[in-house]
Amino acid sequence: MIIFPRERALHMTIRLNGQDIPPAAIEYELGRLVRFYREHMSEAEILKQMDALREKAKEQAIGAKLLIDEAARLDLPVPEDDVRAKLKEIVASCGGQAEFEKLLKEQKVTEDVVRAGIIQGRRVDLLVDRLASGLSDPTEAELRAHFEKHADEYSRPARAAAEHILVKFDASSEQERATARAKMEKIRRDIENGAGFAEQAALHSDCPSGKQAGGSLGWFSQGMMVQEFDQAVFAMDVDKLSEILESPFGFHIIHKTGQEAGGPAEFVDVRERVREFLRHAARGEAISAHVAELRSKAVIEET
């Protein structure tokens, strides 16, 4: 998992029309970008792109604030039922009313503050819906043209299924490294001698998958994992146990449980994906155009 310390976020102060954009807003946008790109590239590749992602996060935070302010200026009405439904969803996600109230107390906020945040977010949703309301659906010809131009992007990548055991250690300590490797060697011997992989993962793995799923990572595409792990998995035969390997996260043992070859996609199989992509792209263009218009009239200061 990528961790971007607070001090590595953007150090600048951004003022938009006389109001500060808090660093937390930029960090939030950075987190969203990292989660999105994690679905399309390896952790190592994301790390290489972090400077560009931070800059993009800054721009997205400015755009979000412009939309928030515009939605507030328009005073778009938010149905009370929408607010109640969202508040109910938040309370449920906290584990109930008691836990929700405990969290409010810990964060020193009130329910009214939460409601105001819900209204603000819903107003932005209504503004975005208004901006996208006049967009037409892509035609069949547009769907096919996009697919033919970007067929490689819709090809099915090779996939593998695997379970693993992770033992972390402090890379700066040779003693910790040696202790972790000795632990891994014993775990691997125990598995070779008949111990269940899932049982050993639940007992020893430092990855959350150990306790939650017996070490199973499910299916993942080639290139999604860190380089060392990715190369080992896709070089292995199915139902084999790897040697101990090291990645930036620690030592791993991998048991490969499945593999599927990649290949070209047929239009009929990805037609709805293409449609959703073009819809999303058109919606994004409409929002970007409006944000650009708002930005041209805004006063933005960076220090």
C-alpha cells in the first residue's frame, strides 16, 4: 500500500477568491487519484508518478472548491429526504447511532456540521447533473469508432489468482531481516510438510488478507502488483509454492492458484464498457469546461 506522509503533500498554501484551500482537501484528492491509478498500474509505477499526481491533486482541489462555491451561490435546493437518507447511511457505516455520536465527539463536530457537509455535497451533485443534462448518448457509430481506435486498451490482460504470506521487517536492521527470513523459512517448511497455507497465513501473515481471507488475493491482472511479486507470480506454474522473495513490503511466500491468458477483446463483449467510458468522458468535459470558465474569473494565489 502506498503511504504518502503529510509532509510530502503539497507544501504551498492556496487561496481561492480570498479563501484558503486546506491541505487536507489536496490530500483527499491525492488519495482518490492513487486509488484510481492503483487499478491500472503497479505500486512502483504510481510512486514514479507521485509528483505529477500531487500537481493534479492540487488542480482537482481548486476545481472542487470552485464547484462548491458555485453550487452555494446558485443555492440549489436539496430535498430533506436526500439529507436524511445520506445521514442514515453515514450512521450505519459508523456501526450505529452510539458509535456515530462517539465519533462526532472525538472529532469535535456536531451533527449539524455533518448535515451541512451533506447539503454541500448534494448541491455539487445537482450542479454536475445540470451541466450534464444536455449531453446526448454516444451513437453506435461512435461506440465502434472508439473501440476500433482503442482496441488494445480493451484487450484482456493475463490474470493470476494467488494467496500469499507476508512477514514485514525493518529494512534498516539486518537482525530484523535475518529473524524475518528465518521465520519465513520455517513457515515454508511447515507448508511443504503438509500444513495448510490458509492456516499459516492466518497465523503468521502481516498482510490483512491473512486474517481476512487465509492469504488469498483473488484474481489480479499482470502489472498490478509490485514488480518483484508480479514477476514471481506470472513466472510460476499453477499450484506451485514460490521460494521466499523480497519486495518493498517484506518477505513473501506465494501459492499460485490459477492463471488466465490475456487476449484481444471483441466489441460485443465490451460494448457497454465503451458506452460508459464515452458517457463519463463527455460528462467530464462538460464539468471541466465549466470549471475553466469559473477559474478564468477567480483569483488564485499560491505561496
